[in-house]
Amino acid sequence: MSGRIRSDGRSSPVGYLREHGFWWAVTLGALTPLAWLGWRAANGDLGVDPVNTINNLSGRTAMIVLLLSLACTPLNTIFGFRKALTVRKSLGLIALVYASLHLINFVGLDYGFDFGLIFQDAVLNKPYILAGSTALLLLIPLAITSTRGWMKRLGRNWKRLHRLVYAAGVLVVLHFLWQAKAAEREEPLIYAGVLALLLIVRIPSVRRWLVTHRTRLVGPKPPRVQTMQRAKPVKQSGD
Amino acid sequence: MVKIAPAEITPEHVFLNRRQFMAAAGVTAGSLALAACSPATLSSTSAPAANAEPALTTALGAEKLPAALAFAQPTASTSQDELGDPLNQFQEITNYNNFYEFSTNKEAVASEAAGFNPYPWQVQVTGLVNNPLVLDLDDIYKRYTQEERIYRLRCVEAWSMVIPWVGFPISALLKDADPKSEAQYVKFVTVYRPDEMRGQRSSILKWPYQEGLRLDEAMHPLAILGTGMYGKPLTNQQGAPIRLVVPWKYGFKSIKSVVTIELTDSIPATTWNNAAPNEYGFYANVNPEVNHPRWSQASERRIGESGRRNTLMFNGYADEVASLYAGMDLSGNF
Ligand code: HEM
């Protein structure tokens, strides 16, 4: 997860928006479902079964936002869309926010903080819960080490550590697939397909092939991006 | 587990005592002292659009409805089930429905089902019977006294409700059809109307929906054909105008909008069993000891409560129905 690209010497509002508008749009966009949920909760409008409403909305948004954060790197390395890197960290953290809400709803509203029952009923006897919980546990160290300080401190290991997000993604998709009924596997399978695609394009040979063919088809990276690179290089490559 | 007091949960309901209600159901609603509930005021209702007055009330008029179904406001004879748990609200019961013919989203079924037109309706009783029947709703109301049954409904998705159904024991209808001696099972089929039921245009399940019971299960006095709820005809989203209610089995057994009841000598194919045989058995008795392959069935969420409660064997009806399964391996026959 990277920090925002910063550039100096542009202090006008238009300049600021040009630099950071994308980050704000994506970040606020990703937080919109949370605001909507809060609004509905405040109005007592969470439906007949609030536990289910919160579960579905938080779970689904967590997963989509996590997949979006996984799309950032390939968008840059393959399509040269460098700005995508600016939102990767923000999306990763927001995914964790939704996943935490999902967990709090489960422990508190669903199981009424009955930890004995949670252990016996859910952890031991529901494999999909185990998959979801492991995914959430994996996301926590990634969130903690998402700062610039930790990036520097960990050096090359930072990238290695953050590869855990692939495992988290797989576990989340498995979690979704596992809890779905036989007649409702279509949606989780779509997410599984998207995740598979996002992981496959990271394989170095696949990525190289895609980059060569992209260059042949649409030419080299557009100049605007190169300007940005010159303005302030970001020390990141695809991972 | 936080319990919500009955008064909070059903403020709009006027509760009659059970004997009064049964008398009203059997004879005439005129004997009811409560004007707000009498058929005379049937046209007035405060229920919101999606689950408003079932079309039958308007179509037939109050006079044609049996007394047990002729209430303007949601009405039940009691505020709780025999275990002391409060009834769920009319609003909850009619806005949280698993009815894949309309939508896989439980809270969208009510509005998706608004265009369904269940009247007129015919149910045929066929197969291994000496006296095949074709009954319209009027026949059903005339032949079979509609009575109230307060039952728990336990969904396989691990949520539950307490519902004041109106209906009649299916045994009465089966006796009239007079099953032949070789009849051993009862197959039920939902209406097939892809024009009105948008879910039937997709292939998520094999349509029409089918369910089945062993004949002795169907003859059990707790097994009813439901025609109403809270003193009103069933809403479309609940499976209007007539559905099965088998309270000791997971909800998916209680097939909705039934058009065919067929007596057979072999075990009928059932929809969910077809879709995932290792996950949904033919019996589908509520059983906290038998896990679904991917999730525990030991606890459940009562809609309207927070926290969980333990799921009861046979959904709390073990005293009544356990003998049906004496000596049977319930995990093998899940
Ligand atoms: C401690 C970890 C977790 C627990 C205890 C948990 C629990 C649950 C439960 C109980 C359900 C509902 C199953 C049902 O309806 O039968 C569910 C669904 C779901 N969860 Fe989780 N989960 C966890 C982690 C996650 C994470 C990390 C994600 C995504 C990043 C996630 C995404 C989902 C999704 C997409 C669904 C499906 C929602 C739907 O059916 O609409 N879960 N989870």
C-alpha cells in the first residue's frame, strides 16, 4: 500500500484537485456505503433483519474494496495508470474498516457477545467463518505496516509481507463462496474470477507479455503520466 | 439475548382470547366484541402498500371469507406461542420471505410479488387416490374450518419467527381424497407462472418448485395447509392463496402457492434436494445435532431479537412428532 503521490509547487485549488482529486473521489466513493449504512441505522431503517442487512452490506463492500485495492498495481504496471497507486493504501484500509464492522456485527449483534457459543457454533462448526476470520487476521498486520515509516523500516520485507493480501483475498472469496447456497453461487464465482484475473496478471511472465502487447497496441505510456513520474518518482514497482 | 416485550412488538394488534377466536372462526365474526376487527370494517386498512390487504379481500368481499380470515387489522388470539415467546409482527413476517420464484432477496420478495394474481385458484389432488379432487378456494373454505395455529418457523438459514397462521390440517383434505393403500408419499407442486414470477425465468432452481412428505407426516395433525395469517388471507409473498406449513421442518419444506397435491408410492423429487443433495435431505427435520455440511444448525436468530437462541429438536415439537421417526437414523436421513 503506497502513500499518495505528492508534488510540490502547486498550491492553487485547481492544481490541488488535479493532484489529489482522484484520491479524494475514490476514497470518498469507497466510504459512501458506510455513510449510507450509518444514515439508515440512524433512521431505524435497517430492514426486518438488521443483522443480515449489516452483514451483507459490510461483507460485500469489504470484499469489493479489497479487490479494487488489488487492482491498483496491475492498473499501473500494465496500463500505465499510475494514479491508481495513490489509492491503493486508502482502499486497503477501508476494506479493513468494512471487515471490522462485519466482525463487530457478527460478534455483537448476531451472537450477543456469547463467546462460548461463537467458539462452539461458529468457529468449530462453520468452515466459512474460519476462512473469513483468517482473512481478517491477515489484513491487520498489513494495515499496521501501511505507513511510510514501516515501509522504510521493513525495506524489501515490506513487499514480501504485503503479499499476504493475496492469501486474504483468496480466503475472502472462499468465505463468500462457502456460505452461499447452491442456487446462489453465481455472484461469489464472479468475484472468484475477478480475483483470479488480478492474481494471474501479477505473474511476471504474464505481466511482461501484457506490457509488450499493450505497448504495441496503444503505444507507450501517455505523456501526462511521464510528467508525473518526473515530478516526483515513487519508489514502487508492481508486486 | 434481549427479549422484546410483546406489547412493543405488536402494538397494532388487538388480541382476542383463544376460545373467542376459535368460536369466531367456527361460527361468525359478528360475535366478536371488537369492532376494529370485524369484517364490516374490512375495507379500511393501515398496512402499507407492498403487504397491504391481500387481493382476495377486495376480490371476494368480506362476506365470502371465512370468519378466521376476515379481519381488517392483523389479528391473533394470543400474543405469544406456547413457549412464551412473542409473535413476530405482521410487518416482519410479510417483508422477510424466502420465495425464489420472485427474488432471492428476502426483503425484495414483497414488492416483486405485488403483481402476482392468485385469484381464482384451483388445487388438484391427484395420483394414488380413490377420489381425485379439484377444489377452488371457495370449496376449500366451505369444506374445511379455518383455524388459527401459532407456529415457530425455523429457516435453514438459521433465523426464525413465530407466526399466527390460519389454515386447516392437510389430513382432512387427504381423507376426502381417500389415498389408495399403495400411496406412501405426498408430492406438492407450486404454480408455474414465469410471466408473473420473474425468478422462474432464471435457472437458479429447477421450476416449478416441488416438495414432498411421507404420507404419515402429512397426516400428522400439526401439518396444515395455510390460507392466512394474522386473521387475513395470505399475502402473495407468503405463498398466496394456499401453502403448506410443517412447523417441525426447515422452512423450505413448507412449499408456497400450491396447485398440485399428488399421492405417490415412491419418494418424490424435491427442489432443494435436487439442487444440492448433500446439503438438503428429503426429511429436513429441524435438528440442532445435524449440521448442514458447511454450517452449524445449533443456534438461530429470532427475528426481532438480538443475540441467538438454541435451536430446539424438531423446532420444539418433539413431543408431538418424534414418534414419526422412531428408530430412524436422523443424521443419515437428514
Ligand atoms: C472474522 C471474520 C468474519 C466473520 C466472523 C464473518 C462472518 C460472516 C457471516 C456470518 C456471514 C453470513 C453468512 C450467512 O448469511 O449465512 C458472512 C458473509 C459474508 N462475508 Fe464474512 N465474515 C468474516 C470476514 C469477512 C471478510 C474479511 C470479508 C471480506 C473482506 C467477508 C465478506 C463476506 C461476504 C461478501 C459475505 C456474503 C454476504 C452476503 O451473503 O450478501 N467476511 N460473513
